[in-house]
Amino acid sequence: MSTSEIDRLCINTIRTLAIDSIQKANSGHPGTPMGMAPVAYGLWQKQLNFDPADPLWPNRDRFILSAGHASMLLYPLLHLTKTQAVDADYEPHHRPSVTLDDLKTFRQLGSVCPGHPEYHLTSGVEATTGPLGQGVAMSVGLAIAERWLGTYFNRPDHPVVDWRTWVICGDGCMMEGISNEAASFAGHLRLNKLCWIYDSNRVSLEDRTEITFTEDVATRFLGLGWNVLHVRDANDEQEVLQAFDLVKDETSRPTLIVIESHIGYGAPHKQDSEKSHGDPLGEEEVKATKRFYGWPEDAQFLVPDGVYQHFADGIGARSAAKHAEWRDLFQRYRSAHPDLAASFEAMQRRELPAGWEEAIPSFPADPKGVASRVASAQVENAIAQKIPWMIGGAADLAPSTRTWMTFEGAGDFQPRSPGGRNVHFGVREHAMGAAVNGMALAKLRPFGSGFLIFSDYMRNPIRLSALMELPSLYIFTHDSIGLGEDGPTHQPVEQLVGLRAIPGLVTLRPCDANEVAEAWRVVLKAKHQPHCLILTRQNLPTLDRSRFAPASGLARGAYVLADLGGAPPRIILIGTGSEVSLCISAAERLAAEGTPTRVVSMPSWGLFELQDEAYRESVLPDAIDARVAVEQASVVGWERYVGRRGAVVGMHTFGASAPIKALLTKFGFTPEHVVEVAHQQIAKYAR
């Protein structure tokens, strides 16, 4: 059998495995796997440096399927290359990541072949891609990481970091605004080891793209500073492989390869059928398609003789040799640069340098205090000097979010200074969130920052960070109506409850500088969990911890700050962030009039819910019915902690444009109003 014949056989195996899996599930998208199989095969078999025997090899190329609905393009590749499964501790399972039986359970409960690829579920999947555009944007973060890591770790004759990021995307990715943000950023940074392979098949879920999408994508990307290549037929193996070679020759720009494909032979068009390209083909179309490929039309999940071996002789042998060369290189690197090698290996395990916690500062009591964004800046700059691979920045708001790293040598990440620690994302919140996830996928400890109101622009990447169990950090400042005159367009109300609703995401709203310090301790100890750090613009008193409980209580989500006026308390005041000091002021008034009052600081609902029942009861005893929660945000959800008949001093409307003191009075965030509400609660539960 000639090379072209075995290549064609392998390509059609990918196609028919995809067809059979989708048909058996009666669910899925067959078009792109069929149309782009030749391109994906050429990339994996003849270009990609990816060792199926060790899918976590640090110097592997990254392949991202941004068109995540086409997951049946990736799963057959993982199966045919015999990619091995790896557990959460990065240890091999000594079994295939995707078996033939797994392909047969596509989109079924418990399958490692879900409808869209999931990073934490299936070894060989480099990123969870579902919402279109997220994959291409995460790839920019991966490319940033490769460049930064190479600058930091590589030494003459020891290039231990040298990999590429390849992406397959489609028309949907190109329509989503996040892709333009991400492409603009990548073009500015000149990320030449990044390549997006654009499947230009001119079909979207509704119809032909001509009804919505008629722009010249190639010209747009040229304007964004990209190298643009054009392949007129996805089935032209020689032209596809030549394009891949040209990508590697490009030294100053990311590359977009526009590849013209057809959505898949035999797939009915919506104009001619009630089906769309997102539907299984149907039994008759499956048979017709297989006949077109010269395939036995009744064969199911057929892998012909020679296919497995051809993949083993191709990507398997080529990448194993590359991996072996790298292992030898790293051994020499370890001998020549033992400290750097140890750091590199620690980073791969998501471990931090010894002694990093010693850098966390503590803050003396101060009634005037500092804004929690200012305290966070001090903590960040202290610990970042101990954690070299902590990198991040803001969406054009660093002077306001105070997330600049200002210590000597921090520098800016730019095309001519790729070792800088400060990343200037520009006004691109959506792409920033995804890029942070990409950097976290490469084992950096990244963060992105902005105003809390703009977290709405980042909902998809924040949600995906939780789904992927990544230690991404999102720092949000200007956290309430306390920002004043900017008005309701910039004053967050519903954002906190929205973030708290995301499973697996820890949202922290510290009440003073020392809680901020403890929040950073919690954030950086996490290996598989994203965090949102919610900070104020306005000053907060730094509490006297000789009078109040230690700020280390933050790690448990909520803690008793103080019982004022004796015990047992008659009422509990619960606050977060800037409202904790308000609760203290109200509690002092209540105590002075003879009402024992407990003040609880609750910086994180999520962490509190992880505590055992005995601890939660010790903080919020069932016997104390009278409770008031105070937070400059939506009241939704607080009934969990104050009870159905409890009171919440919160926001029931949007804010307003006015000086902060006027706003606090208007919306009831004053000691007098909190005391009044407390009296009402006490009277309600009087025996």
C-alpha cells in the first residue's frame, strides 16, 4: 500500500469513527469531523510534537479544538494514536485515554467522550472548549505562556521550552467578538508560535454563512498583524502540509491558515431537510457516505488493519524521539542549572517555591485604614517576588485595580520584553479571562483584573476555569455602590450573587487589609480551583485584631469576629467586605444600649459551605433567630444565612450617581439604619 493510500485509509477511519459515534448517540455534529479530517490528520501525523505515551510532556505542542462541537474530530485521533490516560496527580493510568468502547458511548452519561471536549476529563484534551471563541482566546494565553516560560527558563544550548500552539476553529469562532479581541492581542504581541487553522466551510447552524457573515476574514487578520495563508482544498494534502511548514518559517507574527472545506459528504442541508449540519446523518446517509469513501457500508466502528501501526510509526515514533531528545536535554539542563530545573519541575506540579508564605505582610490596626485594592497590591508585590511564574495584569485598568507589579525587575510583557511580569491586556475583558485560563493551562499562576461590573464580560471564561479546575485568579475592584459618582452603569449589584452561583469558584470579599492578606494565602494554596478576589475602591478600617478574631478565620469562609456586649448574643449581624466595619459600628451601639450582639465576617459563602456542621453551628447558632445581613449587593441568596424571616440590608435596585456618603444614606448603609433593622428583628423573635 502506497503512502497516499494508507494516509487516505487513516483519514477515512477518522471520518467513519466520527460518523458511527454520532449516529449511535443520535446526537452530535458530523460535518466538521468529516470535512476537516484530512487537515487534522496531516497536523497530528506529520507535524504535531505530541507524545501519545505521555500526553503531559511539558514541551509538547498544544492542540486546541476551538470548534468544540466537532469533538468527534479529536476523540478518534486520541484513540487511533493510543494516547494514554493520566490521573489528577499527573500519573499514568496505563490505559488508553479513549478506547473504541468509549467512542461507542459518545455523549452518554459517564463517558470520557462528552459532547464538547473537557480538559479535566479526557487526557489529550488541552482545554475545555464549548462556547465558540473560547478555544482561540485560550490559545493566546498558551502562546503567551510559552514565550514567557522560554524567556525565564531557557539558557544557551538548553532550550527546554520550545513548543507551538495549534488551533482548529470555524466560522462561529470568527463571528464571536472574543476571537477578534484575542487576535488583536496576539497580533500586537507578535506571538509567532501561534497558529489558528480556520475551517472556512461557509455553513453555520442556521444556514449558509452568507446570511450573516460576509466579511473578508483574511484581510481583517492582515490588519491585526497576522501572517495569513490560504489553502483552497482541505483534501489537498501537499498544500496543507506546505502551509504547516510556512507557519514554522514565520518569525514575527501569529499565523491564520484559511482552509476551504466542505461540511461533509452526505450531510443534508437545512434548506432541503429539517435537519441541520448539527444533526446525525441518519442510517441511509451514513451508508451513502461510506460508499463514497469506499468503505463497507454496514461496518460499524471499523479500524482497518495497518491504521494503528501507521499512527504508531508516524506521530508515535516521531514524537517519542523528540521526547527522548528533550529528556536528555533536560538532564543536561538539570546538571547545569539545578535551581531552575527544580523550579520548572515544581511548576509542572503546580507547587510554589518554599517560603513564599513568609512574604505575606501583616497590617497594624488603623481606623482610617486602606482600600482593600491597595492592601492587595502590597500583598501581591510581596509574594510575586517569591513566585517567579506569577504573571498577570488588567484590562487597561491597572492604575485603578492596583495590580501592577512594581518591584525591580518585574517589567512589562511586550514583544521586545517577553520576560516581563505585567501583562497589559488592553480593553479586552473577555479575551483577558480566556487568556488567563490559557496561561493557567501552561502551569503559570496567572491573574487578570478589572472592575467588578465588567466581570459580566468574563462570565464564560470564569465559568470554564471552574469547569477545568484551573487555579485562575480574577481580581475585581470597585466592588459596590461605594465607587460613587460613576453611577449605576459602573456600580455592581447582581454580580456577586452571580459569581457565587458558579460551582467550584471561590469568591472572596475581604473586610480589611489583613483579610486581604489571608485571601491571597488561600488563593495561592489552591491547585485546582479558581478564585475571584473582590476589592474596594474606598478605604476600609484595618481592624484591631487584639480586640477582634484573627483574620485567618477567612480560610473557613465565615467566622465570629466578636461578641459585643456579653454572651449569649441576642442578634447576629453578618457582613462582607466594606460592610463588616458598618456591622461593627452598629453592634457597638446595640451593645451600648444593652443588646449583646455577634458580628460575623463572611468573606466567602463557598468556603463556609465546605465547613462541617459543627463549625457552621458555632458561627451561626440555630438558637439565635434574629439576624441581619449587610452587603452592598443584591439580597438574593442571603436567606440561606438569615432565614426566611431574617433581614437583609442590601440593594433592591440599581445604584445612582452621587458622592458615596449620599449613596450610603439613600440605600440604608448607615449604623443608624442597621440598628433600626436589628431592633425590628429582635422584636420579631421576642419570647
